[in-house]
Amino acid sequence: MECMIREWKIEDAAGLAEMLNNKNILNNLRDGLPYPYTKNDAQEYITSMLSADKTKTFAFAITVDNKVVGSIGIFRCDNIHFRTAEMGYYIGEPYWGKGLGTCAVKQACSYVFEHTDIIRIFAEPFAYNVASCRVLEKAGFQFEGLLRSNAFKNGKVVDMKMYSLIREI
């Protein structure tokens, strides 16, 4: 199954809310997202992504047949890390296991490397999220190390993994 990434549209709010109103997805994301996740929450997110600094925030809807199936964002770091960016993404549960995460990660990284001076993109999935780690590996990311006891999620101290993709120069 092939996906496309594109800029968010405010009319994507219902689809975004449908995908994110799911504990199985939220369990693999950083805290701060409301649950239940409403259409209003989605509209606020989309508005903030559309108005964000386009040199620092690269946020895309992941679509299949123009239907929102997930989200991916790459966010430039600052100070001495200004040529490094952190990536986060999710795919809606009905679309898991279809190669869409890898497809979106490759597209988003290609876009950022082609249109910016960013040389390193990294991601820090929870160590228990084997599927996300596999997405990154299939997209060409290298495992750099285990970040032991790096986060507190759902009442537990958890490990995370560090992956990166370096732009070919």
C-alpha cells in the first residue's frame, strides 16, 4: 500500500480525530495529547502546524487515497543542534502493518533533506514499540543506542531507543 504526505488542511480534522482517539496509539506517543481526542483538538493542532515557522516545523498528514491515516512531523532543534531535527509519527491502527509508516518516513526525510540544510534526523521510539523501531530500520535509520530509563509513560519508567538518519553529502 502506498501513501502520500501533504500539508495539513483544516478539513482533515475529523479524520485526524478519528485516528488519534485511540489509546493504542496514544500509548506509543509522548504525553500531552488529550483523551478523548476531539475534532476541536484536531482543528487546534492543524491550525498550529499551518501557522508554525516553516524553517523549523515540517508537519504532514499521511494519506492513502487522500484519506488521513496518520501524521508525521520533523522539528528542527536549536543552538548548536540547528542542523539536527527530531521526527515523530503515528499511523492509525486500522492501517498498521501495511508499510505506511516506512513509506511516510522515507518521504518526509527526503523532503527535509532536499529543502533544508538539516543533516541529521533522529527519532526516539519507546523500546517496547518494536513496530516503530522496525519502521525506522526499514527507512534506513541506524540504531545508535538504548536510552535506559529515559521516560515515564503510563505509570512506568521505560527505555527508549535512539535512531538517526544522516543526509548523504
